[in-house]
Amino acid sequence: MTIALDAMGGDQAPEMVFEGAEVALERHPDLCFLFVGDEARLADLLRRHENLAAESEIRPSESVVTGTDKPATALRQGRRSSMRIAIDAVRDGDANGVVSAGNTGALMAMAKTVLRSLPGIHRPAIGSLFPTMKGETVMLDLGANIDCSAENLFEFAVMGDVFARNVLGIVEPSVGLLNVGIESYKGNEIVRAAADLLRTQQLSIKFHGFVEGDDITAGTVDVVVCDGFTGNVALKTAEGTARLYSEFLKATFSESVLSRLGYLLARPALSALRERADPRRYNGGIFLGLNGIAVKSHGASDALAFANAIGFAYDMATHGFNDAVIDELNRWYAGQNDEAKAATR
């Protein structure tokens, strides 16, 4: 299992990339890595990480896609960048997936151009995990598609369902459409049309119906489907709220001597809470619907967060995510064709 790593992408690259790869290798001893970037720097780092040396290869690049590069610029001028060469490795069959902590827009644009979409998928989506009261929820799209059709949302539901079953191991995941209310008449025409498609589909998708914003963290469903505009706003709001409460806690426990004493007493419970809600556990924006596996790690990732992003790529490749999506969509289209034939008889 070989994962191509954009070793120059991210605020703390390339050191963080090697440290993250080392953590991932401990978890998955069958991993191999293709590090792409500045050959001299990477060779020096590989010498320092002896555990990786036997399982790794370095592929040199001539440039780096920066965080300020526009996607169109990166596409035109970044053919010899570490990000592009890492993606090319997946296309050429030299790697089973790619992970980068670089520019999100550039990574999506390059991956869509180089890897293209899976058969039956019109628009790839970005998915990720949200911590909930019941465990974890898959949510997509988180920003790849601002405007979506009902068919796009249906395809997102298929991909989310397959991810929950094949990667997370949920036997019968429930799928919900994010809306402004749970009533069937709520929402715009596109969301209601997507709900109709999901209610009448003859696949194995367990459609719950509409869900609201507070259902995401309640764990009402295993898969939350929405357009990229709504999903990105929800994601950023959740991240901001988590930071806000973290600051509130710090301020509260430092207000007085009694507060500081209370912190000492509560420290074990707070440590458990911090570990449960640690955003590094959920790091990794997964590009679903591409004809190849690509995962976006947060730009500020440390080694643990990057290792978790590698873990997403590993799990998708191991469990045959893309093949399962194609199978589900083929079943859907076959059913549609059968219905069309029956209607003309």
C-alpha cells in the first residue's frame, strides 16, 4: 500500500510530513511512502527517520504550490510542483492515494483535472467526520460545490453511505439531508427533489429524511448531505464554536484562586474531554468521487493530525471505496433504465 505525500505542503512541512508518516507506519506496517518535494531536504530528513527509509522513495519536484496561489494559476504553472507530481503518481498507478496539507483549492482543481471523476459521478465532494454524542458522522459536501442539483446531492448520499459502510464499518448507516426543518415541505426545490430521489431509490440506502443543524452533533444520522456552501459554513461555525468554548474554559479557570483549584480537581475529566474533541482525530478532508484517492490535511497539521489523514487514504484504498461507489451507481442506473423500459411498454 503506497501513499504519495506532498512533502512540501503545510505550515510545518516537510518535517511534519515525515513525523506524520512515521506515526502512520506504526499503525499500518504495510504502508510505503512516496515523498515528493525538494530532493536534498527530503533525503536529509529520510536519513533522520530510519524507520521510514526502507519503506520510502523520494520523487523530486521543482516548485511548491503556496497557500495564496489561485487554483487556476496552480493548474497552469504547477505541473512540476510537489502537489501535482504526487497526484500524478496516483494517476500513473505508482501510488494508491495522495495526501497533502497544501492549498485546498489547488489540490481539488489538480485532482479533478488529473484523476477525473468516477463513472456516474458528475461532481466530486469533500467529506469529513464530525464528532457527535453517539460517535462520528460523515458530512459532505464541505466546500467543493457551492451550487448543487438534486442529482448531485443524491450522488453525495451514495458516496456518504458507501464511506460509512466500507470505511467506518457501519452495517446500515442512516442518511439525512440537511435542511431548515424536518417537515417534507421545508427547504428549496433542489433539496426537496433530492429527498424524492432518495425516498424512491432502490439501493440499500437507509434514508432518514431531513435533518437540521443541531442534528449533526446529536448524531441523529450517520451521513449528513448538503451543498458545499451550507457544509462549509457549518464546518467553520463548528470549528469557531469549539475555539470559543475552549477560550471560555481557560478564562473561567483562571479567574480566581478557587477557579484554579477547581481546574486542578477537574483536570482528569478535562483531559478526557480534550482528547475526545481533539480536532486532530478528525483531520482529513476526503475528496470523494474522484477516480483515485486524495485526502486534504489541514494546513496547520502536526504529525498526529497528518497521520490521521494518511489513515483515511489507507482505509479507503484497503476497503475498495471507489469500486463500491461504482457498483452502487451502476445498480441505480440499471434500475432507472428498467423503469424507463417498463414505462414505454
